Amino acid sequence: MKPFQQISISIPLFSLLIFGACHSDIHSNAATEDTIVVKTVPVTLSSYSPRLEYSGTIASVEEAKLSFKIGGIISRIFVREGDFVKKGQILATLDLTEINAQVKQANQNVEKLSRDEIRMKNLLADTAATLEQYQNAQTQLNVGKENLRIAQFNQAYAQIRAAASGTIAKKLMNEGEFASAGTPVLMMNGTSSHDWVLRFGASDKDWAALRVNDRAVILVDAYPDQPLQGSVSKIEQSADPSSGTYEVEVSVLPGNKKLAPGLFATVSIQAQNSNQQLGMIPVEALAEADKKSGFVYSVNEDGKSVARHKVQIAFIEKDSVAIVGGIQNVRAVVKEGVGYLTENSRVKLLKSNP
């Protein structure tokens, strides 16, 4: 009976040892399956000057917005868009009915004041008027003459003449409309100098990066495979109230190409004086990306956990990604195994081969 009892007791103990060993193996395997093997790469710094791209139309340096000196009803516009005009040519005129009446009224007033001045002079000679009365009559006559000059000047500028030879680029108003003083009626491009420019509105961020003399490459639609050279010649220091952008002017070197106002073109400018230090990482290190933002992972100091970083992407070039922000204090990012990571992942870091 004793041997039987020993065997019956030994079997449960043996089973318990086997169960415990199996249970330990299960936990060991589970821990191994939850650990993600990763490899990191260092973040390298690189100087970067942004390349800015905009579009606009070719114009002449002698572009002018033509307007009337005084307000009135537009009587005639003698030109159409695209017409070539010569210096001194009449382009538009106001209805002169009111203006001519003002000139006639001022002229008649001068005639009356002249008679008053003569009468006061004669009365002064006969001691029937004082010297002050005679001087007042002289002053009134001088004021009347100046009012006549003003009316005649306005009469002369109730029409628009071409200040230089050129082309009518745009007609902004039509006959019969009321034109306020100084309101542009016609836009004209002079062609005597053949100095061509491309104008466009830049954002405040790009405005800060641009400098005069920055090199530019201009691609005109009329010559799609023949880029032209140029440079930034003018940068406005105040924003356009209507658009909120800053006007930039790029001088265009036409070479032997024929240009005309209104040709559509795109410009690419390499900003020279705005170098930035960007972090460069492999494209495989991006866990997610959406336009100009994305996420990367780095291994924490414990070597077992990871941190998730939202980054701003400057550009992607071949197999590299330029990061403009989000990893300022990160020395290395996860390259291999990044697709399996979450913020709660446990990792095993493999050292890169020397």
C-alpha cells in the first residue's frame, strides 16, 4: 500500500511542475510578440534656401494707369484694348458741358471785377472812395483771374492723352460712366524702353524671404521650352489692402525673344539670403504624412519605449524628407519597424552596422 500512495502523490506534483513550466513559456512568448524590433537613423542638419514659385503677366516698366484730373461723365473713349497709340494722342474725353460753363462763368466774373477795379480807381482819384476800397477791388480781381486759370486748367485736363507711345493693355471704364477724379480709366504699357517685368503678389512669409537681386527663372507660355533669366528688382514694403499680399517685381531679360504686355508666365525664384537649418530624415521614417505635416517616432532614453512627434514638412526630395519643425531636440528617428508603432509600443532597439 505504501508504494501506491507515493506514486499517487508524485503524479500531481509532476503535473503541477509541467503546468508551471508551460505557463512560464506562454508569458515569455507573449512578451516577445509585443516587443517590436526597430532601428533608428540620425537626424542630419542641412542648410536650405526656399525656391518660390508664382505666376503673373508680362508688363512694361512704363505701365501707367490713366485717369482724369477732375470728375465727370465720360463722353468718348477713342481706343480699344490692344491698340497701339502715339505720344500726345487723345485717348478719352469727358462731357465738357459743365466744364465749359465753369470756364465761361469764371471769365465773365473776371470781366466784372475788372470794371469794378477801374471804377474804384476813378473814385479814388476823385476822393469819392478810400484807398482800402480800391485795394479790395484789386484783390477781388486777382482772385477772379486765378479762378479762371483753375477752370481753364481743368478744361485742358478733361481729356486723357498718351504720355508716351505704347499699347492699351486694359479699358477699365466705358462711355457714359461717371469717372471720379483720379479713378483709372485706361491702363497703358509703354514699349519705348523694352524693359519687361513680371509682377505678382507674394505672401508675408515669402516676402520676408525675398531680397532684391535674387535670381529668377521665367517660363513664358508662348515659349514653353525656353526659360528666360531675370532677377527681383522691386519689393513693396506695404501690403495691398484688397489682397493682403506684397507686390514683387521681377525684371525679365528677353534675349532674342519677342515679348508683349499681357503674356502669361510663371516665375521660380531662389531665395539667397534666407538659409534655414532643416532636419533631414529618410522618407521611410515618416509614419504618417498629410500635405505639409506628418509624424515620426523616436526611442526614449530607456531604450524600450517610443515618443511620437508631429513634424512640419518643408519638402520631399528623392528618398529624403526635409523637416522644418517638430524634431528640434530629437537626435535620431525610427526608420525600420515604424509602420508597427504606436505611442504605447514596447521596442527592442537594434544598433546599426558600422
